[in-house]
Amino acid sequence: MRPLEFGWFVPTSGDSEAFGDPSATIDVSDDHLRRVTQAAEKAGFEYLLTPVGRQCWEAYILGAFLAADSSKIKPLIAARPGYVNPVLLAKMISTFDVMSNGRICVNLIAGQSEIEIVEEGIKYKKEDRYVLMDEEVTILKALWTADEPLHFEGQFHQLKGATILPKPVQKPYPKFYLGGGSEEAWNLSAKHSDVHLFWGDTPERIEENIKDIRERAAVHGRRDDIGFGMRLQIICRETEEEAMEAADRLIRNIPEAARELLKKDTSESVANQRVQQLAAEKGLWIAPHLWTGLTRFRRGAGIAVVGNPQQCAATLQRFIDAGCHSYCLSGYLHHEEAERFGRMVLPLLAEQNPGMVKAA
């Protein structure tokens, strides 16, 4: 089993303890994002998921500033097919890697929202975006490791003698993460990812999915090269009652009309469809301490681990036992929840998994 690693989320579209309550909301600001980054690093998180989307700040520029303001944590920043020429993207990431002394990792995103894809001028359909992403990741890896000018003839890109400087500090190159539930996502992860991140689901389902993706990775000679993780929310408090109250407070002010609007969402994301399916079939709880409340009012990875420290650690341990080693977490408010996790849950996981958790 690989060493456990933990990532945190930087809320570049704002932060809140109670959606729908302006008095409980923190608008996004540079001070708050630095506060979250510092709290996450101090708590022992190793990477920092920096989101993309119309409501988010630009991820590469923000990530560079946050890396400069920290000393250990690695921004996890998206590479999206069709947004940046792959030669330029390779140079951007390797320059970031050198300037931060090896503190960047790459999040592969083909695009969760078809509406945003169209709004932003990306003309490729979903199936084409995965083919394009395969080409672009292949180019990135080749440029970072090539000793000679790169010639590449693909469906979307043709290169004739491309070279880049500098080369990455991380060898052979920064780690790749991908979160997705579609066949295309699983196949791309099997070929390219260091870590495939699942969204919230039952541990039993996750164990089955890991076996499936490992078989796909074996086709590329990578069965043991790919690791697995979970993208989850966490709501941890000293007592179970306090955690339940915090969870309820997050959504109690949101009108049911928001739920109806979400049902009309035409998102093609299979991962998002699975989360919504779980919420519809199982209600607020898909398993003990796995809560779907946030998914009732928002797209994305909204399933949360809810409980006291022992309950949260036990729930995460079930995913560890299923074969996951990487945990990309978030919680509200993000600087406060990061501190609670590092203080109350991480020591329990370290005790349960000797030698597998790095010290903060």
C-alpha cells in the first residue's frame, strides 16, 4: 500500500458556513485564500486543489502566488484540453516546477460543465476532448523527458522539432491526477494518471472500480503505477451532534427550488450523475457518516464525511482498506476545517496506519 497523502481545496469562489445566509459568507479575497493555504500546510496537507470554472480565479497565476507564500504544499492545477497550446503548457508547468522547487501537480479535467465549455469557446465535444487530452498529455510527458527535438503527428497537434526549457525538477515530471466516472476518464487515467480520484460513493463500489481501472492500466503496462483516492467534503466536530448541526446549517437556508433547478442540469459528467443518483436513491445518507446534503443543491463532489474525529477517521479508513491512498478534501470554513482535520483526524489515521502518514 502506498503512503497516505492528503490534499485540501482552496475556495476561489468564496467560502461559507451556511449557504444562502449572507452573514455566514466570506467573499473570495487574497487574504482568505492565503489563510486557507497556510492552515492547510500547517495541518499536514501535501497538495492544494486549485479549481477552475467561470466563478473561480485563474488557477495558474493564483497557484504561483500561493506557492510563493508557502514552503511545502503543492498546488494541484488543471490542464484542460484545448485551452492552452501543449508546448506552452509544458513550459508553464516546468517553469512553475523549477521556481517552486518541485511544488506543482497536474489535474486532468476534460470539462464538467458543457455550458461553460461552449461559453469559453471550446468547440470540441466530450469524446473529442478526451482524445485531445490524451494527445496533449503525451506531448507534455515527451517534452519534459526528450533529449532531442520532438516531432509529433497527431489528430489535433503536429509538432516539428519542439523543445522546451527549463526541464521539471520533479523526475520524470510532476504527478498527474484525474477525477471522473466515465469510460473515457477511466481509460485516460489507466494510461496517464498517477492518481485517479473518485467522488464520494460507497467503499464497496470504490473497491470494484479500483479493480476495473487496474485492469485497464495493465493494458498499458501500468497496473502497479496508478494509485487511487477520494474527493470528499468533511465536516468534523468534537461531537457527532455538533457535526450534524454544522452539516444542517450549511444547507438549511437554501430553498427547495434550488434542488429542482439542479435536477434540470444537463451536465454530461458521469461522476456528477452518479452523485445525484446516490442522493436520489439513498437520501441524505449513502452509508454511516457519508452525507449527501450538499449534493442536493450543487454540482460536483459534494458527498461529505460527517461526525466526530473517531467517526470521520473510521469512515476514511474504510476507503483506505478499499485501496485508496490519496484524499482530496474540503470543508467549511476552509481554514477552520483544515485545522480541525489536522488536529483531530490525521493523528488517528496515523495511529491506525503506522508509517503511512507523513508528519505535518
